[in-house]
Amino acid sequence: MTFFNSFLGTAAATALCAGAAMADPALIFDLGGKFDKSFNEAAHKGAERWAEDTGNSYNEIELQSEAQREQALRRFAKAGNNPIVMTGFAFGSVLEEVAPDYPDTKFAIIDMVVDAPNVRSVVFNEHQGSYLVGILAAMASETGTVGFIGGMDIPLIRKFACGYVQGVKAADPDAEVIQNMTGSTPAAWNDPVKGGELAKAQISQGADVIYAAAGGTGVGVLQAAADENILSIGVDSNQNYMHPGEVLTSMVKRVDNAVYEAFDQGADLETGIKVMGLANDGVGYAVDRFNADLITEEMKTAVEKAKESIVSGEVIVHDYMSDGTCPVE
Amino acid sequence: MDLATLLQVLDSTVRLATPLLLACLAGLFSERSGIFDIGLEGKMLAAAFFSGAIAAVTGSVWLGLLAGIAASMVLSGIHGLASITFRGNQLISGVAINFLAAGLTVVIAQAWFQQGGRTPSLIGGARFAPITQPFAETLKNVPVLGPVYYQLFSGHSILVYLAFLMVPATWWVLLRSRFGLRLRAVGEAPEAVDTAGVSVIGTRYAAVAICGVLCGVAGSYLATGLQAGFVKDMSAGRGYIALAALIFSKWRPWHALGATMLFGFLQALALRPDIIETALRVPIPVQLLDALPYILTVVILAGFVGRATPPRAGGSPYVKER
């Protein structure tokens, strides 16, 4: 009898454990790794914050190769993890195949839209965040000329550029914006040397604040700007720390908030397209101890006012991707 | 276009052309000895990573430069082993080196620094600082020559001056020294050199080693001179442009200087679409400027502007016994 009792006890304990595992959410980091100082690290922070706040645990994996994408997704789904969050548009095609096989599991993909009934697609209003840093750039500029350096010439980056120009013109209608794209192939994301040269070329044309939305190329832009003692603006995660006192601000995408929210809703994750904009703090500008001295009271008031009017719908920032054109140059 | 703008573009040209020039001279040594080298790109990338990593860890840019040269020479050694000793296909070996460098640098960087395949940013003595030439500040206000001296000649890192000095040095070594004569002979008629009692294998290894050193300097310049650290794939095709420049210059040192300066100028011009538009009054797509080095090379290869004849024994391993 005692044997039977302990057997039952063990079985019950196993069942409980299994139940706990069922509820655990999972997070898959893309190839950059969870300490990439950017996108994936933001996701990691969001997950950690959730674990701390709720006392629950979550599973995670850092992908080491392209072939692991589908494997990791299926492994987590089979193990009963719910929801499963993945960072990066590269999961798009894989998720399209995997999601229908596990109809009871909820998935969340960031930066990509996957049309399936059990998938939440999180997209960001980068143009709104870029608008705000555009206002800051125009107000911080002494020459009246600011720059934009994009990575690969794709609609998403034009969306950043278009929002930025609108912000600059809103703060200073006479300001000039010099725009450059690094290239038209994926190599444009990882050419810091060309990024640095583009920054120097823009500086010689009078630009004294340069916004880089260019991945690894942006590292070169920020470096060249710091070397030449002008201001730069970082992107995606908070890059203010990279050159303290010389990075005006960063246009942050709150990937951490997106992950936190998905984890928080658990198995009842709302599916469909979730837009992260200014209204729900999905995008914004970063202020911390590294750039606090660069942002004056006047700038702060102006940018907060702009933020309010965008949230209330008073000001509508044109989204380049909606029609492929930009109303301002 | 006023003088200041012109100087800015030329200044940019010098910076962008320097890695091309070093890689082009590297390829020149290798190919003149009969060893084709597609792997310039990979060697530059490996050098960029190791120079950035060691400079970041030790804080000394000179140790970084040495590490970059060492990494590039290891890859050169592999290329030599495969194509000289084991008589493998030189093109395949070169391509393999490019893949090896592209993959390994990111993997090692990720395992070492956990920053998404990057090295930490270099600060202070871990970078090559620009050198202000003597009297540059005082001569700055002299009309025309002052700004030229101040902006164009002064204010580059030491590797830039080294690269330019390498041109006459290469010319002298290749065309005036005994070693150079043998090296060129090995690339044209190795059996003749062998008959004269000179080691073909040894000469080719020496050429490939020099190629490794120069590629190492080129890669180190990218990571520690132009930039402050390594970013994955940061060589961004410069090794291939250097190869194109090598063909464009028809395997000659002074022409290599001209070719790389021209390609560097095209790259610098591509950064300033506004200048081209005001000069030509029609917008030119930036992509066209990026493609021009390759287009020019094809034109040269097609024989429109003289003939580009590669070294006669290029690409074929030397077999002593018949």
C-alpha cells in the first residue's frame, strides 16, 4: 500500500510538473544572440522583467544556425510551451509552415506579419518614433542641416527616413535633410567603413546631427560622428551609451515590451496583428544619464507635445510603407 | 564644385582607396608568381577581426596589427599549402578561404565577446590615430596649397602613408631586384627558373607570404584605422574590387596605384550624389557608380583598351618531374 501511495504521489507530482511546463512561455532568439546589444537583447530584457515580476520561469534558446529555426519551434511546441515568442522577420516563412501543425499553441512573431489564426504578429510604428527623433535633431542642430543614413534601400528603411524628415520639418520648416542609403544589397547592413565615410561626407555638407538606421553600418556612422564631434542618433535599442555625450538620443523599438506583454497574456494570447506605436509605448526616444545634458527643457517640451498630438490623432505621421511615397523630401 | 568639396571627395578617396591599394599589391605579388588569389577578401576579413579583437583585449593597436597580419598569413599559408604543395585548384582554395573567414570570424567573435559577432569598440591607443603632418596647421591658410596639404596630405593614419610607400617599394622589388626577377620568372616560365637552380616552390611561398602581410595590413586598416572595431562581413567586397583593380592595372605596380585611386574615387563620388547631379545636370543612380569598377574591368578584359595578359604560368601548379 505504501508503495502504491508513493507511486500515486510521484505521479501527481509529475503531473503537476508537466502542468507547470505547459504554462511556461518560450522565447527564441535569432542568430544575433541574446547579448547582441540590440534587438535580441531587448527581447531578453523583456522576458527577464516578466520572470522577475511574476516569479514564473520561461524557456529560451539562442539559435546557432539557420537550420535550427524549425527544429526549435517544433521542439517547444511539442513540449507544451505556450506562447512561443520569436524575434525577427527571418522566422516568417518557417512559422507559416509550423503554426498550422500546432493549432492549440499560440505564437508571437516580432517585426513580421504571418497570417494564421494562432499567431500574433507584432509590428512597430517606426515612422512615429523617427518623427520624434527628427524633432530633437532639428532642435539640436546649429547649422540647420541634419542627416539620415539608411542601411539597405528597402521600404522599411524609407519608412524610418520619411518619419524622420517629417519630424525635422515640423520643428524647423527651413531645415535641410541629407539622405543617403548605404547600398542595395544585404552587405549594406555590415559596412561600417562606408557608413563612416557617408557620415563624413554629410558632415562636410553641413550636417551636425545624423540619424543612422543601418544595423552594423550604423556603428560606423556613430563612430565617425563622435570622431568629428557632432551628434548622432542611434536606432532599435538604446545606443546612447556607445559614445556618452555624443549620441543625441536613440529611436528605440520596445521589443522588450512586446515580449513582456505576450508572456503576460500567456496561453490566452490575443492573435492577429498587434501594432506597437507611440500610444502603447512601442516606440520612443531614449533619455538616460548618457544624453540627459544634450536634451534641453525646450526640446523635451516640444517632443512631448508632438508625442501627445500623434497619440491623440491630431498629427498624423505619414507611413511610407502604406503607399510607397513620402510627402516631404 | 568648389575646392573644399573637391578636397573632401579626394580625402575620402584616399581613405577608401587605401585598403584597395594594399590588397591589390598583395594580389600583385601572389599572381605575378603564378598563384591566383581569390581569397584577398577572406584574408582582409580575418585580419580585420583579429586586429580588432587583439587591440580591444590588449589596448595596443600595434599588437592588433601584428595579430591581423598573423591571421592573414595563416590563411595565406593554407592557400599556399593547398595550391603549391598539394597542387590543388587555386581558385577553389581561394573561395574556400573566403568562406572560412566569413564564418570563423563571426563564430569566434560571438564566443569571445558575446556581442552579436562584433568586437568591443576600440578607444584611445587601441586605434590608429590620424597623423597631422608638420606645419599643417600653420600652412592651412596659404591659398590652394595650404588646404590641399592640410586636408589631403595630412590627417591620415600611418597605414595610409605605408600603403602609398608600398607602391615604389613593390615596383623596386618586383622590377629591379633579383628576388623580383625570379618571382616574375616563376610566374611566366617556372621550368626555366627551376633549370637555373632556383626553388620554384620557395619563391612562390615567399610571394604568397608577402601577399598575406599586405592583406593583413589592409584588414587591420579597416578595423583599427577607418573604424573602431570589427563588424561581421565588414570587408564588404573590397577584396573583389581589389582583384578587379589588379586586372585593370594589368598586373603592374604603378598602374595598380592608378586603378585603385580611380575605383576609390568612384566610391567616394557615390557618397555624394548631389555633386554628380549638379555637375551633369542629370541624376545618376548610385548603383551605377558602385558597379563601374566591375564594368571598367570587363571593358579592359574584353580587349578594348589594350590587352590584359595575366602571368603565363598563373593558375597552374608546378610539377618538377615529367
